[in-house]
Amino acid sequence: MNNASIEELEKEREELQKRANELKRKRDELHKKAKELAEERDELNAKIRELRVRIREHKTKRDELNQRVKAAKDKRAQLNKAYLRAKKKLKELERKKSVSLGVNIERLKKELRRLEHEQMTQPMSPQKEKEIIERISKLHAKIKEYEQKIVQDIKLKRAFEEVKIAKEKAEKQHAEVEELAEKAQREHERMIKLIKECDALSRKVDEIQEKIVFTKIDADNIHKEFIECVDKIHQLERQISSMKRAGKRKEETAIQKEAMEIFERFKRGEKLSTEDLLLLQKAGLI
């Protein structure tokens, strides 16, 4: 193999070295990108863990409030029953009082409502309207008179008070049920909102993880190509080195042969030039 062939191999080695350097740069960039993606993924996973803690907290609060709502509803149902019993008791006492007074107040009230509706909805002559108004006025007065007599009854007064208290308790308990239910709903809504955030982050983590996998695959492929380039460079270096050693041996052999010829001339007593003497010295013959 001549020098031109060695030069060609050295040029090929130089091109391969450039390619290897470029592949190494790309591989390192991909490794850096994979590392950055992994850091982003880990940060998102940390946020997801925090969100899951908060989700559990809201779920616990919601479940506790729902239990309180259930208990409050049970109590409300009991208070509503007590209120209905009190109303029933009052109506019974009112009925008995009405009987003792010889009048049915509920019937009077019903008649009053009928007349008032007739006056407002039906066309009539002025005379008839006047008669209806007089009847309405008398019914109002009569109902008021009997109601005053009824409320003066001690038992009825107590019954009225019991109904009032029972109604207030039931309404207060209903308000508590509504308040607890609203709180439970707010906790549920907050939990759902966080679950949606968590799901969105989880999808993002999956996307990033997919990018990491493909980035690593690309980096591995480039690394393999880089190793192949390096192996080829080493192979070329061995080949160039071998060719250079072979050339050197050939050169040394030619020098030795020429030196032996000069040495034979020296032994025959021929005059040698300075170059001839230097060549004999290089060959180790003098």
C-alpha cells in the first residue's frame, strides 16, 4: 500500500471523527433533553401527590358532613312529626271549642274565601256586590269574635305556643340541614375540581413519559452509530499504523541493501562520498 492510500485512509478517518463528534453532540443533547423531561415529570408527580392528599382531605370532610346531614335530617323528621302532632292537637282543641261555642270556624272561613273569590272574579250588579260585601264584613266580624274567644282559652293558648315552638324548632333544624348540605356540596365540588386537575396532570405526565422513552430510544440509536464510528476509526488507525510500519520496514530494507553495496565498495578500497559514509553509519556498518 503506497502513501496515497494512507492519505486516503487518514482522510476517511478524519471524516469519521467529524461524524463521531457530531453524533456524540446529538446524543448528549438527547440525554440532556431526557433529563429535563424527567425533572418536569417528577415535579408534576409531586404536584399530583399533593393534589391527592388534598382530594382525600376534601373527601373526608364531605363524608363527615354527609353523615351530619343524615343525622340532621333524622332529627328534622322527628321535629316535623312533633310539629304535626302539635298542629293536630291544636285543631282538635279548636274543634271542641267551636262545638262548645256552637259555631264551626273552619266552615265560616271557607264561606268567607268563597265569597271573596266570587266578588273578585264574577260580574254582578251593584246591589248584589253590596250584599256580598256586607256578608263578607259580617263573616270577618264573626270569625274575629270567635277567634278572640278561642285564644282566651288557656288550653288553646298553650297549644298555640306549642305549635309555634315546634314550628320554630323544625324550621331551625331545616336550616341546619340546608347549611350542612351546602357545606358538603362545596367540599364535593372542590374534590371534583382537584380530581380533574389531577387527571389533567396525569395525562401530561403520560405524554412526557412517552417523550422520554422516544428520546432515550433516539439517544441509544445515535450512541450505537457513534460506537460504530469509533470502532471504524480504531480499525482505520490500526490499518494506517500497520501500513506505516510496513512502509518503514520496506524503506529500512532498501537502505540496508544500498548500504551493503557501499560497504563492499569500501572494502575494495573505493573512494566513498560523504553521503555514502552517512548511509553506512545509518545502517550501523561503521
